[in-house]
Amino acid sequence: MKSQGIVRNIDELGRIVIPKEYRTQLGIANSDPVEMIMEGERVILTKYRSVCHFCGETDSLIDYRNKKICQKCASEISKSII
């Protein structure tokens, strides 16, 4: 099966432009972090989402000692300290 995607050239600094249509569909704005994952010979780009350092939850994150943690883990930490 032949790919029908958009073809872009990589510039001399190794950069590639993500088409505006893709950025709009994914909700990616200028300066947003993007995560790159290699799977075999493919590079997958996704909008980066912070996750809890302990459990991987993505909602209700707070900063704790320069780590993102969720409210549930924060509660468990506070209980274990007492």
C-alpha cells in the first residue's frame, strides 16, 4: 500500500514543518511541546501531555518537587508523611 500523506523536506538543521491543517486538527499551537516516538522505521509525533510521575494520570496535575503528580498521588504522599 502506498502512502498518501503530505511530503516535506527536512532542512539543513534537521527541522520539518508540520502542516497547519494537522496542527489545527491536533490542537497544537506555536511553542506547544510535541512528543516523538520511534516505532520501527516510523517516527510518530503527538501533542505532548503531562502525566503523573507515579501513576500516569493526565488530569488534575500539580507540581511537586519539579515533578507532575495527580491529586490522588499527592493525597497518598501526604498521608504517608504523617
